[in-house]
Amino acid sequence: FFFANTMTTELPLPERFASCSFTPVTKIIASFSPVVASAEGSWSTTTYYLDASGRSSFLLPLQLGCRTKEDLDRIVSSKCLKPPPQNFRQQDEEELQSFPSFSFRLEAQCHAVEKGASAVAVEGVTILSTSVEGNSILLDTEVILRGPFKSDSIHSKQSNQSQSGVVKTRLEVTAVLADCSKQNRPVASGLMALELGGGSRPFSGNPSEFHSNQTRVGPLLINVALTHALIMSAKSVGGTSLASTMVSLTMKHSNTHSEPVTITNIALHPAHSRQDALYLKDRSMPGGERSVIDMSKHVKWGYAPQTEPQLPIVLFPYEAYSVIICVEAMNDSRSQTFASPIAITAVVGDEAESSRRPNAVVTTDAQWTSGRVTVEPPDAFRVELNLRESNCCVGAPFVVSVRVCNLSEATRDLLLVMPKE
């Protein structure tokens, strides 16, 4: 007798995963997405430096489209997605026991767009959350890149920054499904031998065994541009008192992108001060001129009258904003010059999307000079008399400049009396 096999063959999970499509979620589909689709069928996005380290972080929403609803149920029910989707009903535990152990991950790397261009590295790819929508799995992903950071572009005096401040790269992202139940025996035996002190064993198997238990979908290519969110400059001049310095801080839009920049905080950090290198020359060990000194106990800073900014400040392309910071520093030893970082925290993009975008921090150094005062504020004044011209003739008029410094902490009213005789 001949019996025909009418039972349908269950497709393995790797074959179901290999039939999926892997694409980014563009701005047309979701307004919060930073990815824009071009007419050539490619994708592009712009990311911004977080700080002077050259790191850049941006959210990359991805979509893993399944061919059928059954494929979607099998992939999600295998518990390979970490974190699992919250809007998906899990199957019974008895059905889940039949699935082998699988793990899902994303692999990313950067390729140079032009020959000889600056290298950009991928420091991390993290899946923040997953969700199910129709026959697709949405992956909310965070990508961290590190590119060359050009500090001279931040302190540029030009109002329109050229395109040389933009670093372009091509990001390649691949979805990988690995079968964790198929352990690599040559690698496992080698690790066991090292643990037992028997030395390493040479690998004599097929090199393809390392990747035989992995199924890949993709890769997808995204053109990424790294640039500065804004540029800033600081200029210091002497203040009205002996121990005060006025710092003029100018913040400009970098003009390398079209997004608005919202400034949320401006702060001077005297705890990370460095002394003037000209004074420390020939007075310290090599490298000591870059030592950090905590001067927070000797410095008080604030905004000059009528220049306090109303935060947040929104800068659009070709816009700038300036503030004046007053730094008062007292030192009981001698008058010294220091450089302290001024940090500006900003968010790029619309205010409604600020919660989905990381903050960008732009820093520059501001110089200030400390004044020599006593340990306790004295009830005295310091008077300085200077002649404008060093040579004076008898009977000819001359100009004398008088500078009176109040050495106490209290406000004093002075009366200058000049007798005619």
C-alpha cells in the first residue's frame, strides 16, 4: 500500500527570518524619524556632535517586515527580540518549548564616502524598544558614532561655516538572527583547555562553521553627515573692579544644517580651570601647564546687568545671540590668569521632538584674572595714578588717570575733591 504524505512542512525560523525585508522608517512615515528618503532610492540623515570627544548619537527607527502574519508570530514568539514587544500577545509556554534558542542583534559599520576621507567608527548600536505594527516589527534603535572633531571650526570667526565642517560617511546596518543552540565545539573546547591550564588547541575545523548558525538580512546603507549644531566664541576684557573680568560670549548657528537649535543652559565651570601656560613655562614639569585646578571657591560669576538671557533661546540658520558674563575672582597670594570652560547645552530640532533627541554640549575656554586681596576684606581703597605721557614740560598741561579700587565687600560712595590751588 502507498500512503501520500499530506502534512505540511513547518518552515524553520531562519528561513522565515531570511524572507523578511529590512528598511529604515523615514520621516514621511513617522514625523520623529531623522531619516529622509532620496529620489535615488537611498536614505540619508544628519547627526550632531555631542561634545568635543567627537561622539554623535541619533535615533534610527528600523522596520523588519515579515512576509506573512504567521512568520511574524513565529519570530516574536521565539523570544529572540530584546526587549520584547509590549503590544504582542505571547503564545502558551507549551508551544514556546518547541522553539530552539535564538538571539537577534544588529551589526553596523561605517564606510568612507570618498577616498582619503576621515574615518568614522561605530561605538555602539542599542535597541531601545520594539513593537509590532501589522506584519512588521519596529525597532527603535540608538546609534553612537565617533568621528574627527575639528575644534577650529567651533572657534571660527566666519559667520557662514563652509561645508568643510561636515564629515560624511555611509552607515551599513545588518539584522542578524543567531541560533544559540548550535554551539561552536572547536571554540568551546579551546576555552575549556585554557581554563584547565592545558594550553590552547589549534582550530582544525571548517572556518565556515563560525557563521553557519547565523542568518543575515540586509544590509541597508544610510548616508550620514556629522556636523556641529552651533559655534561659539568668547572674548575677555578687564572689568570695572580689580578682580573682575568681562567675558563676551557669542553663540551662532553653524549654518551646516537647517534645523533650529534650542539653547537650554549656559554655565561657567571654574572647577576645571587651567592656569595660563605663559606663567607656568619653565616653572613646572612637562605637561604640568595643562593641569586642572579647582577654583570654584574663589570665583563668583553671573550675567552683566541687562544682558541676562531668557532661556531657552532658539537659533535658526544665520542667527546669533550674545551675552556678557561677569567673573569675579579673588586670590590671597597673587594675581593670576586662568582659563575655564564655558559649556552650552542645546537640543537640535523642534521643541516637540526634544525628548527623543540627545543634548549637544558645545564648550570653549574663557580667560579671567584673579585679584590679589587679603584673607579678610579690609576697609580700605587702592588708588592708582598714571600719566598718559611720560615726558611733561614745566607749565604745560598734562593728563593724570586715577583708578580707585574698593578692597572691601561693601558698597562705598566716593567724593573726588580737586582743589584749584
